[in-house]
Amino acid sequence: MNKILETTRLYLREMTPEDAESAYLLNLDPEVIQYTGDDPFESIEEARDFLEKYESYQKYGFGRWGVILKETNEYLGWCGLKYTPELDEFDIGYRFMKKCWGKGYASEAAEACIRLGFEQFNMKTIVGRAMPANAASVRVLQKIGLTYLENRITEGTEEVIYIKHK
């Protein structure tokens, strides 16, 4: 297991094809993916295929990491950094199982990821994106210290963009 980060209650690690069932179940919940623009995986095999082809760790040294509850070793979801070359932009993202909502896990993990992005990967600016209707996600972005930048249309979807500078 390649542990990337540790917080009070969580650790973050690289996701592997062994996480396929958890990733499948996470994206299977329509409420979890409601504001993402993503379709659910068709099967555990499709999730495994996605994870096998996920190249961000090798390409950039960072990515979306699995979030694990220290106390039980349970997979809660994912959180991490992503580079979008077309926008030349680093962003923080997170997605958690519905049973984990409202417990501060997203804020705890995202705050640690932002610190890592600035300190270890020397990022100068990190953005957070959310659909305007996703109030919970917007609250997380605010809670971790990002400030409102603008509303933007990305691939036909309105997003609210928050930003934090090193």
C-alpha cells in the first residue's frame, strides 16, 4: 500500500484495480454522482479497467487518492489533485460514499491534499469546481480556504470556481 497522506482520522493512498468494487459502488449511487457529470460504471470490471488505465500517479506524481478510515480500514471515497493540461490548471476534487457525508471527511482530506500540492508539488494555484446547486461541495471549498473566483461553463455545464494561491 502506497500511503500518500495521513490526517487525524484518515489516510490517503493510491487507488489500484483492487479498489474496483468500491469505486463501482461509489459511482453507482445516483445521489453521489448527481453533480459530477459522470455516468456510473456499468460493472466492477469497467471500474477495474478505469483504475488499470489511470495514469495520473505515473504522469504527474499525484492524482485522486483513495480515502481510508484509519480506525476500520474502510474505503470512504476518493480525494486528490488533478492537472488539466487544456486549462493549465490544478484542481482539488473529492467524492465520498453517502454514508460518509456530513462528517467532515471531505474537508479533512481536501485540506491535506491542498497543503501537499503547495508544499510537495510546488503548485502556485489550486482551484475547486462544483455545480452551483451542489451546496455541500461549495461549503467544503469555502471551509478549506478557497475563495470564489467565477462561474464558468465547462463542457456545457455551469460550474462555480473557487481558488487558492500558495
